[in-house]
Amino acid sequence: MRNTGKEGIEPCRLLKQTHGN
């Protein structure tokens, strides 16, 4: 379950940065 949280946050931050630009 911890692995999913770490991997889930990584892509979420990348998607947020792309949308922010």
C-alpha cells in the first residue's frame, strides 16, 4: 500500500506541473 502512495504522488505532481504551465 505504501508503494502505491509513493508512485501515486509522483505522477500526480508531474501532471499538476504540466497543467500549471
